[in-house]
Amino acid sequence: MENIDFFNGLVGLIPGETPQTNNSIVADEQNTAAKIELLIKKLGDKDLQTRETTSKELRRRIFEAMPALVRYANDSNAEIKMCVKKLIRDYWLDQAIDSYLKSFKLEIAFVFSHNCYSEYPSYYAAGVAYIRLVRARGPTETELDQIKKIENDIETIRNKQIREPEE
């Protein structure tokens, strides 16, 4: 019986997929990784403008850059180390802020649509966490509007009587 490499056997089954295309994907990934490495090294540049421009580019490419950023988190160059840690921290902070806002919106929609004012409101915890994190980071204009809306929604519910959910 002939020994067949399963994955190489799949090449050509996808329209337009050829071994050359597959090799070019690997080359593109290697090229991207090399560009990311160069960008990270530029974070150690003496010029502030270069560091800021590089940080913006890495933020834009955060998903591609994250594995390399993690590798550089303890770099011997203090500037690279500081910038890399800030990029990673900012990414996860943004993820937390987005998650708290989504949670608040889902919960508050349920509360208002069912007139269900729980004794242990998860909407409150999510809303307060969102506000705290955004204020600590520094809010955008859109986030300031969102904070006002969350505070108004929480106050509206505080003024309602706590009761069991309607069925």
C-alpha cells in the first residue's frame, strides 16, 4: 500500500490551491513575522516619533504581533520592554472593557424587557466595571456618552421596586 501524506493530498482539492500557493502562504507568514520583529525592535529607537509610529502600527496588527510581543516582554532593552508591556496591557484592557459593555447591554436589555429587577444585579457589576476601567484608561467622547447612559440606566433601575422576574 502506498504511503500518502494526507495534508499534501488535500492540496489541489481547493480551487486554485497548488503546492506553490501553499509555499507562498508560508513565505508570507515568515515575511510578516520578520516585519513584526523589525517593528518591535524599532520600539527601542531613540526617536520618540519613531516609537509612537511603531506602536500605532503594532496596535493595528495586534493579532499578528501578539506572539512576538509576548516573547519581547522581558527584553533587555528597557524601552522595548516598556512599550511591549504597554501594548499587551492595552490590548487586554480594551478586551475587558468591550466584554463588560457587552455584558451590561445584554443584561440591561433583559431587565428592561422583562421588568426583572434582581436582588443581585449582574448588569450593575458589569456597568460599574466598564465605567471604572474606561475612566482609569481615559475615555473617548463615545465612551463618555456610554458612561452617561449606563449611569442613567442604573439610576432608573434603582428607582424601581425590586421583585421577582415575570414569567
